[in-house]
Amino acid sequence: MNGFLRTKTAETPIGILQNGGIGTSVTPTLVVINGTNLRMRYAPSLDAEIFKWADGTNRHPEKGEKYPYLGEEGDFYKINYKGYTLYVSKQYTYVE
């Protein structure tokens, strides 16, 4: 199995299969924002630099936005945001 669900018109990703077989768990593929004014950081620490726009303003994701899941470290999920590897607090997010 290749991690895709085949339909008549397209292949749709369904997740990353662990242990490569049917009946195994599926690794989360998306991190969903469940709060407001959440800061995206360059490292998994509250002291880490915050991701900002070119003009210096903070980039706060909107509640309900979803980002590709890259893993987790401590109290943070690692996400992909437009090619950047960033970290968001688990307190204000969840995985699906």
C-alpha cells in the first residue's frame, strides 16, 4: 500500500502508514490551529524567535488553518509553513 486512496479520478493522500500494513495506525498529517494570536516559532521553545512578515509584524495563523505535520518536540508541533519549518504550541493546536 502506498499511502494513497485510489478513486476513479485521482489519488487522494490518506496519511502516512506506520509499519507499512493494513490495521496499523496512521501518523497525523495536519496540525490544526485551535486558538487565536498563536505565535509560530523557529525552534521548540517559548524563548525562540517568532516568525514575522517582511515588514516585521507577527504572522498569526487564523483559527482553523491547517499545516503539514512534520513531527513534535516537547510541547510543540513541527509544521511546514510555505517551506519554512516552524513550531507551534500543542496547547493551542491539535493533529488530525
